[in-house]
Amino acid sequence: NIPRMKNLGVCVPVCAEATNEFIENVKRAAQVADVVELRLDCLPEPEIAKLLPQLCDLKKSLDATFLITFRPLEQGGKRSISQRERIK
């Protein structure tokens, strides 16, 4: 087990292409992070639709803050989409 270092303000980004892998990565990140960045740009749209209903239950079971992002390509994101689509 990795010791928790809550006083350091650690943020761990999570990026995966499948919902199950994404959730497992979030659980591992929450073991060491104060904030877990959920990189939705890594998931294909059908996988995002599968993940969203599970986020509330996941949040309740973990001791971490979630930061949900959808990074554009110019910020290291995985998909080329418009600002309007990112906000949606």
C-alpha cells in the first residue's frame, strides 16, 4: 500500500479508454491523491455515457475530490472538439 500524503495537495490525472479501466484507475489514484482529475477527453462518447451514472456512487466510496476535465488537443487532450462540445 502507498501511504496517503494528504497534506501535500496531490492531484492525480486519470485517463483511460474504457469505463471499467477508468474506474479502477480512479480508485488507485484516490489512495494517494487529494484531488483526482477525471480526464473525460480520454473516453469515447459511449464510455462517457456509461461512466457518468457511476460517478456519484464512486465519489461516495472514495476520500478524494474529483476535478472533471475535458481537455482540448492544445492542452494535451485526446480529441479534437469545439469549445461548445467540451462545455456540453
